[in-house]
Amino acid sequence: MSQPQYPPQQPGWGGQPQQSGWPGQQPAWGAPPPPPPKRKNYGGWIVAGVLSAVAVIAVFGAVNNGFAPKDDKGTRTSSDVRETRTPQQNEPLEGEAAAPESAIKVSARKTGFTASILADGTNYTSVKVTVTNNGDEPISVNPLYFAITDTGGTKHTAELGVDSGQIDTVDLAPGENMSGVITGKGRFTPKYVTYTDGLIGDSVRGDVS
């Protein structure tokens, strides 16, 4: 039995035989290459995993702090509580030097008003003061260097010459002291007397007893 005759295949362009369309064979000349396989994106999964881990740690820390153990007495330990202390009045703060004590001492006490010829009536209040110089230099004493502050906080300057016992104007040598009367206008209850060395120097206060 004779076999059927097939016409011979013609060679392709450039003398190469044309490729058949069977699977596994290379594409014909000039055909585009197949697209590369897509890469899977793992970045989003990594970020989500990190955020989940942070959230779990935060929740665990909050729960742990809410149930922190206490000591047997139900109080915090000394390492958790710092002692706070308010400095007492006139107490120097840490690192602050205490103010030096004045070399001038002033003491005062109540006394009756004794009118002089310069007094205009008896509407005055007098205080007897004693000034002591404990320093190394002389100090000046003058009625104008004194003021009386009453229990209401009002300051009264000295009224000159109205009380016959007014303190003298002198210079006190180191170790000396002197006494005399300071008088203010009006009737009031004296609380303390202030002496200012030379009007513009340091002030020293003495409470009225």
C-alpha cells in the first residue's frame, strides 16, 4: 500500500525552517518573551506583625503595673516614695548660707507718754528703746533713724521733741549702749521698732515687749 505524499516544507525567513506550534518548542522568531513571574509582597505582612507585637507588649505592661505587688503593710517602698519637706520659716535652704547676725541690737518696751512743751495735746504713743553696739565700728543714734510699726501693720515715723524722754542724738562706740523714748503720732498698740543705721543702712528690728 503506497504512503500519501506530503509536499516538502519550505524553509522560513533567513533559511531557517519554521517552528511548529507544539508545546515545549521555542517561539518563532520575533515573538515577545513570556512575562516574568510575579513576586509576592511580604512587606505588608512584616509591618503588621511588628505592630501586633508592640500592642501585645503595651497591654502586658499596663496589666503588670495595675497589679504590682505591695509590701506587707500595703504601702510603697522607700524607693518609690521620696520625702518632701518644706523649709521652716527663717530656716536657710540647702546650700544657702544663713544671714550674718547684726552687730547692732535693738530692744523695746511699752512706756507712758510724757508730754514736752512741744507736744500738741496727748494724742501720742511712746516706746522706750535700748540700742547696743556689738560691732567694731561706732554707730550713729538719732530719733529720725527709728520707726514704730503697730499691730495693724501701719508704720509710724518718730515725732521729734514731743516726749520729754526722747532718745539723744549720739555716736555709740563699740560695746556701748543707750536708752531713750521714740514717739509716734496717735494712739495705737506698738508691735516692733525698726532702727536704720544712717537712714539708708541696714535695718534692725526689735519687738516691743
